[in-house]
Amino acid sequence: MTIPPQIGRGMDRVDARAKVTGAARYSAEHGPPGTLRAVLVGARVPRGRITAIDASAALAAEGVAAVLSHLDLPRVAEAPHLIPSLAGTTAHGQSFFPMQDERVHYAGQPVALVVADTLERAEYAAGLVDVSYEEEPWVATLAQGRGDTYEPERIFGGFAPGRIERGDVEAGLARADVRIENTHHFAANHHNPIEPSATTAVWEGSGLTLYDSTQGPTATRLTVAQLLGIPPSDVRVISGFVGGSFGSKAMIWAHPTLAAMAARHVRAPVTLALNRAQTFTNTGHREEQEQAITLGATRDGRLTAIRYSKTSPTSPFDDWAEPSMGAVNRMYACPAFEGAHHLFQAATMTPTFMRAPGEATGAFVIETAMDELAHELGMDPIELRLRNHADLDPESGRPWSSKGLRECYTLGAELFGWADRDPAPVTGAARDGHWVLGTGMAGAIYPVYGVFNPQRARARVYADGRAVIETGCSDFGTGAGTVLRQVAADALGVEAEAVTAHYGDTDLPTTVAAVGSSGAGAISAAAHTAATALRERLVAQAVADPGSPLHGADPAAVRVSGGRMVRPDTGAGETYGEMLGRHMTFDAEALGEWTPPEQAEYGTATFGAQFAEVAVDPDLGLVRVRRMLGVFAPGRVLNYRTARSQLMGGMLWGLGQALLEATHMEPNRGRWLNTGLDGYLVPVNADAPDVRVEMIEVEDRAVNPLGVKGVGEIGQVGMAAAIANAVFHATGRRFRDLPITVEAVMAPA
């Protein structure tokens, strides 16, 4: 029996039934009988010192086991240091651990922890803890900190430079026929996954088991072990079901370690689950930011120079900024570029990864500027982009490992009906009653982040025809468990339904945290390596076995399909199970290890083209997105159904970025104002337009064995710019700040 390829199938998600029936158990739902509940108490001032803590009323409340603060908790064994989780080591979210002394660095910083026998009692007692403060001067917003900036050498946890320069920008701008100069303001954003971060900590002797909602179980293990000063081998992390992340669970924040400390103190298992408001002050955010850009171009549309700068707040202890200038620098061929990040220390925790970190904002800046340049030149926006298409990576000068962007433009324009568009803003826009319709497009780029350490998986085949693939990654909604089955099945020559995937447990072979769209490439490479090694071992065993129909065959010529090994010259063969049974062996297994390449010869990135149609009510200031199209070139697609869902989710997030999402800081109190889904607006079903997603597979032999570049981020990257450009087409007005609010649209031009 010949079976079709399993990679690329639109296979149903293996975790879907458990999630929709309620059978899935999340981190806060684990714990043996007697598990206590812990609740954090956050600082009420943005900066200062604690002068007193009165926990007497809380300790007297029914069911309370402990009230812990810097007065009670042990000191961490080693100070945290910021390292992004894709490095494969510890993954501290910031170089600060709370409740170690009396200092307060930001509002909401944990200053006490209440442990009780029920969540309700812990929450009640937390409200009884009386903390006194001596407040100190602080700044928290761009308006307050703009005058005290500095230029960091490195940002993004050290992964990105604070400044990039190539060519002569002054000369390039001097010879430009046209200049575009824009300044953009971006509101801060927060992740808001369905499941707020949570950890259940269980000690058994010196061994610690953590049920943690995380993108990287190994990162949690290494980080908590380092802070507690215990061997990593004493820590097991289980992360079976994760209710979304979007970057908030990529780094390891304080709560897993605090849960472990509390559990050790009260000598009982403890669950520490953040409430919705606490996720705004305990798991990072996308920082408020201002970005400025200057484009220079000749009359025929050739870019001559780009100057870019970004200003944003960071914490008092880390130089963190989204690397937004990466998209600006690498999207188009341009002989001269100058970009720099500027930071000021604010009363805030360290910002962190948020979906399409850097690219989502940087692409908005460059793609709206390119649309404005096209309008100024009287040129079609796609034609302008094609004239500046980067055949080589502008940053390194190296060839791309793969690209496909031209094909994305072409297919996207055809599917969207771009040729029928009247480019004139306002007068060229169609009408639907009182609604004014507009269309826009943008390009998208997202880097292929390489992981740094070997990725491992274990493959096993049983004599009954079943197979198992095991690796320690978590599945936080991306469909990792499903593609693991497909990749292993393809390598073993069996149907995916015959394979079971085990994941989300540090007792399994180690893989890196799935961050920056790197997860699919890393885990598929590990699974492919392990399953291929097992298939080759079984074929070699059959070829060497005098009792096998394959005896003496060339191992490289043997084909496997449907679990049956066949020699093409005679058609003779046998199944894995028949060979194992003959040797009285119930199973066979192999451990595979993939070492990531350096990729030094190539520029690596994923590309796409995105289109939007909007309807604007100029009287009420309403903007409604009616249809969105995205065409992407993500390398090899492992599962079209899960990939499409990821890309669609990113596109809808781009809608939220463009029109809805904003966290507001109270400038006089230094704390977030709208810390809940009642005030933080995200797209709902009523906002969702018709969304079409198409993928162009491009071969890439550089990034990993299967050529997988990832789809988790790229869907968001160009969507906000496409929507803003469509709003310009409808209204003739440029909205350079995000989100584009009703008030801004209603305001006089």
C-alpha cells in the first residue's frame, strides 16, 4: 500500500477534542489533594520603598496559611540576567526578581504573597495586607521621559544592535528628488491570552514538579533551578495544555519561582494563578513607542536613503526595545540606511516579546511611508515595491535562502482584484450608502530566528504498527502536537493516524522554547531526525537479516510506505512489525538530535503581501474592515490547516493593532489604566471580516532539514499598514498613530 505524503496535509488538531469538550487540564487545574492557592499583592506606587507591611489581619483570616514578603522569602541563589528563551538556556524575563528587598520599581510589582486553602480566601486576605510606602520621583510615559534618553549598544535581550548604519545617508537624501518624513506614535499593548499565566508547584523531597503555562518547559526548568539554587535535574516541568501566549509566556517571569518558594514554605503544593489585571504587570508588554522615518527617492521611485529612529521606555534594569528597525532596514534595496534606538528608564517592568516583536510596528512605519511615496510619485504601490525589491539581504549583502515575495505580490494582486482599483484617494474610492470604501496593501517580512542548541526527539515503533514521537516542547495553540505526528509519520513511512505525539514535559528529549516563529522549524527538525534515524535502523536490520525478504538489498534503495519496507527491484518486503516479531522484539526506538546551522551564507526571512478593504463612516468616525487577503511564502508548510489558522490569527491581530488595541498609562499615577478586557479592546467575531489566506511554498535548504520558516508572526506584520493605507484611500487622510481611533477619524483634518 502506498500512502500519500503526510507533511502538508490539512490534518485535524490532535488536541482539539480535549479542548472543546473541557477534558483538557491546564496548569492551575493540576495539583494533588491539599493544594493551596496563592495570590499576589502588587505595589500601589510606581517607584519608592516599602516602609512597613502589616499582615496581621490577613493572617487572622480563615484558611490563610502564610503571608510572604521580602521579610520572609529566601534570597535567590543567583541574580537573574535577561536572556531570550530561544537561546536554549535560562530565560529570565527581566534582570530583577521581586520580593527580595524593600525597593519598588513599578506599580503592580509583587510585594507580598498570600497563601490560603481556597482561591476566594486567598483573594480576600490579599486585600487585607496593608503595605506602607515612601514614594519617589518617577516617569512612566513618553511625554515624561523624552528629554532623558540614551542610545543603548544592544537591545532585545542583547540579540539586536541599538544602531545600524550602512552607506552615506546624507548624500542619499541630498540626491533624492522626493522626501517622505513621518513620525508615528504607538500605544503600549498587552498580550491577553485566554489563560492568564499560572503555575502549580509540588515538592516531593528535593524534587520539584511545576505544572506551568509556558512556551518553553525547558526554559522554565533551567530558570527556576537557577533562582532556587538546585540542580535542573531536580526540576520537572509539565506543560500539557497552554491557553495561548503570544509572547507573554515566552520568557520566565517571577511567578513559577514564587510558587515553588511558597510551596516549600507551607510544605504543601501551591497554585499561583495571575488574575487578568496582574498579567498587565507581571508578564511583560509591547512598549509605548515613537518612531520617525525619512525616505529619499528618485523621481522614478528608486530609494536613495532611509533614516529611522525609535524612542521608547524601558525598565530601570534592562535595555529592552523591540527591534523595529529590522523590518525598515531589510524590506527594500536601498544603498544607505541609518537607524537608532533611544531609551529612557521608566517606572515599568521590562517589556518583552509580543507577536511579531518589532516587525509589527517597524513594518507599519516603512509600509505606510512607501504608500505615501507611491502617491507622491503617482505610481502604483506594488510597482514601487517591485522597483525596490531586495534581491539580496540589504543588511548583510548575502543572498536570501529563499524569498517568494514577487510571487506573493502577483498572486495577491490577482486574487484581490488590485488592477480594478482606482488609485485616487477619496474620488477613486467606492461608496456603499454612507460608507466610503478604500483599499490598501503592504509587504511583510519576518526574520527566521535560528536556535542555538541541539534539538532532540525520540521516535519509537511498536510491533503492532503503532509509533510514538516524543519531544519536550509545549503546544500553546500552534498545533505542534499535530505536526509532530505528521513529520514523524512521513519519515517512518506510516500514516499520521498511526503516530502518537508526547510533548510538554521536561522528562522528554529537550527542545528549545517555541519563540519568534522558530518552534515549527526546531521541533520538526528534531522529529524528522529521530524518525529518519529509526527508519534507517530498521531497514538496515532487515537488510542484514537472512530471514527477511529484504536480505542483501541496498538499504538506500529500500522504500517504506504504510509501515512496509519494500525493495523496488523485486517488490518483496515486510512490515516493521513482522521483522520485530520475528526477532521477538516488541519495539524499537532511536534518539535524534539536530544541530542548527549557522546560516552564515544567507539572509533568512519569511515574506508576504497583505491587502485590505475598509469601509469608513466619516460622520461617526467608524472604520470597518470588510475583507483581508494575505499571501505568504513560509517555506515548507507542514499542515495547511494549522498554518492557515496561525496566519489568519495574525491577520486579525493586525486588525486589532490598527484599530483597537491600546493600554493607557495614568500619567499622574504611573500605572496602567485599562487592565482588563472590559477596557483593553481586541477584535471579536463582529469585527472579523472575510479573511483569505494563501501560501506559496518556496524551497529552502538552509534553515533546517525540512525548509520550515514559520508562520506564527508574519500574518500580523503588514496588516495594520494595509488597513491604514486603505483608510487613506477612502478618506485622503494619513493616520500615523496606532490605534486609529474613532476620535482621530472624526477630528478635523
